[in-house]
Amino acid sequence: MSGINIFEDALDRLKLIAEEAGINAEVVEALSHPEALIKAALPVRMDDGSMRYFRGYRCRYNSILGPTKGGLRFHPQVTIEEVQALALWMSIKCALVGLPFGGAKGGVEVDPKTLSPMELERLSRAYVRAMADFIGPKVDIPAPDVYTNERIMGWMLDEYEAIKRIRAPSVITGKPVRLGGSLGREAATGRGAFLCIQELAEREGWTPSEKRVAIQGFGNAGYHVARLLQEAGYCIVALSDSKGGIYSEGGFDIESIWHHKRTESAMRGVYCEHTVCELVEHEQIDNEALLALDVDILIPAALEGVITVKNAKRIRASYIVEIANGPILSAAEPILEKAGVMVVPDVLANAGGVTVSYFEWVQNRSGYAWTLEEVNQRLEEVMSKAFNEVWTIAKSEQRSLRSAAYIHAVRRIGEAVSAHGTREYFASS
Ligand code: NAD
């Protein structure tokens, strides 16, 4: 990561866009302060009998539109600033796609790859013990993010229900289907990004087979978008994870690489038929080189702050679709704009995850489960509407898609702030 205070960077971007669009200063002020922030020490008994303390955070950023919602990240570089930035972006995202939620986020400073499965379970439960009075189905609802998954959400739900002595599946989303999770949630973030690319293809008039794609971060979201793009005819020429990347001029078979990564914990250019895998000619590349590849669509799907003023001029893609939250630092944005790179911003491109999390919460609260077709169809409706609204503002007000997305979201939050009365109302009465 860049070493920049990512929360200040996020606030600067918000203020700049709001000022340019003439958004009420009181609304911007309301969005400049997280409502509540908790930092906790999480005691975990390790397998060797020792006790370790991990630092955990949860931020409820802004609840004017509803209970707060946001993922939980396990990563060694989690900081309080990062958690606040991610929670702010969640507030913008939920407002943008019209969900009755505010934004939140959580994190634990840990490298989960160094823990045994039982230590990971104890850490997940310790997090919920620390946060049990801070989260809740009508207050703040966590979900998975980087290096957390549905099994971890299942442990957390179990711990919450044991503490509260009630059944409360709607306290957490992204949990296993048998524990009340929604069909389609696991693929939802990748699917939402894929739907944005389809909307873009329609407006820009291209056919999938013409386009070459590079994806940084072949995790949950990166895998699903890659799979859907390949099914639609796109050529995925580069993929990476935390250990490095692979490039092949002719493209990769996504299912084979995913299978290989899961079984061997390594990424190589392979093609597998049944259980037999053959090596496909490919080049090993690092994550920096992946960003600079001569591709049409670049999809950062790992961490924030990877595109900076230093490397922005090396980007050769015409389109960047941000699945990761905050992959482009605000200072790098004008460089990309000048070079004519169109950016589909994180608050739109990765909103499929929180949208299906909302569907999961609705299903839990109504006690009625939807089919996969219903989930995917409703997701498509939400994404298509949001994309269209952002596109329309961008065209009619001559703005970038990010600026249009922020304006749309902040205007919605502004309407809720005004409903309580602002300076203009009180000063004139
Ligand atoms: P994940 O843990 O499943 O995958 C993350 C991937 O990124 C892994 O393959 C990891 O190896 C790779 N990675 C880590 N550090 C890297 C680095 N320095 N360079 C390249 N790759 C690196 O996480 P995910 O759920 O797929 O989330 C990915 C991004 O999408 C995050 O920014 C997250 O906030 C965002 N996001 C996720 C969701 C969701 O529902 N999962 C929703 C919205 C946004």
C-alpha cells in the first residue's frame, strides 16, 4: 500500500466532488465524521497454549438511511484509518444503489494464513464477543471482506446467538446457506461488476470477444467476475494474487486456474480436464507489471491504494473497473482522466455484494428464502438502474462516473439530512 492516510484521501475526494457539485455543506460535514468507532483487544488462546491479543476495529459511519452495513477484513495491514475509509465508501455505496442502509466496516490486524483453523475460529468468536453490543440486526450488520468467508460468518453468527440467547440470522450476511445465507451471495460482488461491464459494453458498443482483461486479486470477487466474463466471451489474459501474477497472450481457462489455486495453493497457467492438468504457456509477472499491461479492461480486485501518481501514467487499459475498494488514490485520478481512461468506480462496480447482502437480510427478516434466479434477477435490476442513473448524471452534467456516483449518493443522503432540517430551514423559521 501507498503509505498515504487513506481516510483523509477519501474525505478529500468527497469534499472536492461535493464542492464542485454544489452539495450542501451541512451534508458534507455530516459525512465527514464517523458516528461511532470501537477498537478492541481480542484475546485468543493459541494451539501451543499461549495467549495472544489481536487488535480489532468496527466503525459505524453514518446511519441516516438505516442500520449500518459493511464487511469485516482480516489482514496484517488493517488500520483504523483504512476501516474508516472503507466505512465511508460503504455509506456512499448503499445510498447510491438505494439500499435502506448506512455504511460500516470492520477489521482485525492479523495474517490469517499464519493461524490454524481452530485459532481462526477462536479469533472470529473473540471479535464477536468484543463487538456484540455494537452490532445487531437493526443496528450494524457485518459481512465478509478480504480474507474472511462464509465459514467465518457462520462462527460469528453462532457466537452472537450464544451471547444474546436468541436466533438472529439477520445480524450477519454472507453466511452459509444452511445457516440462513442467501443463494447467490458468494458470487454477487463479481456478478455486480460483470453487470456493470455489460452495461458499459452496450453504451460503448463493443463485443466481448474483442476485449482483453487483466484482473489483480484472484480471490472471491476476482474469480467470479473472471468466470462470468469468460463465459460471456472475454479473453482473460492476466491474473494475480498476493504472491504474484501470470500472463498469457492467448488467455486462461478460469475454472482450471481456480481449481489449481485451491488445490495446490499456487497460481500457474494450467488447463485441467477432470483431474489432469497441463501447463499452458505463460509468463510470471508481478502485481505492478499487471497494472501496466496493454489490455482493454483492468480490474483491480485486491486492495486499496494500488494506483498512485507514480504508476498511473503507465496504465494502458482504456477502462478500469474497480472491484477493490479505493484502488485508485485521489491524486492519481486526474492523470487517468487526462489519458482518457474511463473508471467505473468501486461504489458502483462492487455494489453487487452489499445488494445481495441486503437481500439476505430481507429474507432472514421475512423468514422466506428466494431462489437463485430471483436473487440474480433482482440484483440485475438494482445494478442496471444504478448504472443507468450514474451514466445519465455523468453525461448530462459532464462528469466522470465516480463524480456522478458520489453526487447521486450524496444527494440522496442530503435529502435525508434535510428531512431533519438544515441551517436553511432553521435560519428562516
Ligand atoms: P478475498 O480475500 O477473497 O481475495 C483477495 C485476493 O487479493 C486474494 O486472491 C489475495 O491473494 C489477493 N491479494 C492480496 N493482497 C494482494 C496484493 N498486494 N496484490 C495482489 N493481490 C493481492 O477478498 P474479496 O472478498 O475477493 O475482496 C477483494 C476486494 O473486493 C477487496 O478490496 C474488498 O474490499 C472488495 N469487495 C469485496 C466484497 C465481497 O463481497 N467480498 C464486496 C465489495 C468489495
